[in-house]
Amino acid sequence: MLAAPQHTYLCLTKRGSRLVADPDLPVVASQVPRLWIGMSAWDGPSIDEALLASREIPGVGLHRWLSIEPLLGDPVESIGLTAGGIPGCCGSLRTVDQVVVGPETGPGRRPCPESWIHTIELACGAAGVPCWRKDTGTGRLAWRETPHA
């Protein structure tokens, strides 16, 4: 990474809590300004866990992102969202610089109701966090950014 600073590096982990205790991360982040650390989530409880880890990961200027793909469970189960589906976790989402959300793709993909993705988009819009939607379950790869509120 140090030898090619012109690139942007996207690192993704399912275990963001391990990064919290990594003493080398702040040093690496200060030397690689285009380093993005991402946490993976797939349902409400895992979204909460990833956002908590994102808040605790050390590193001034470190870019953080959340990958919610494939979205396999209702995000309203997140303690950060209200029962009515109206986003209530805007403070938590502000700990990340962007969100990517999408359903499982390919043959045998599991269903992901449009309302689940829309819930994430609403929360991101309310928090002012860019949200990128990956595919819509059609099997075609399509990206679009959700406008902010």
C-alpha cells in the first residue's frame, strides 16, 4: 500500500471488533491516506455490531464504510431503528463515511424485500451518509447512489 499511494484501498471484515484492538491500525491509516476500513453486516443485529465497532476503531482521518450485502434480514431489528421503520440511528450511521447495500445475487439467491433496502436508504439519507445500492435482485449488476435528505 505504501508503494502505490495513488490507489484507494477498500478493506472489508466481518470482525470489526478485532480492529478496535489492533495497535498498528492508526499507524497504517496515517501512512495510507486512501485506506477505507469496512465492516460487513447482513441484518439488524449485525448492523448494530458493525456500527459499534466503527465508532471504536482508532485512527484519525481513517475512512470507514459499512457493507450491508447481502441483506438477509430485516434491518428494523436493529436497535438503532424504530419499530415503525423510521430511522432513529442517524447518530450511529454518522460514524461511517458511506454505506453499500444490496440483496444476495446469483442463482438460488434468497429474497430481500425492497422495503428492507429502502429502510437503509432512509436512514442514510437522514444521517447525510452516502448510500450505494448494489443490484435490486434482478441479477443485473447496477449501482446507484441514494440522494441525501
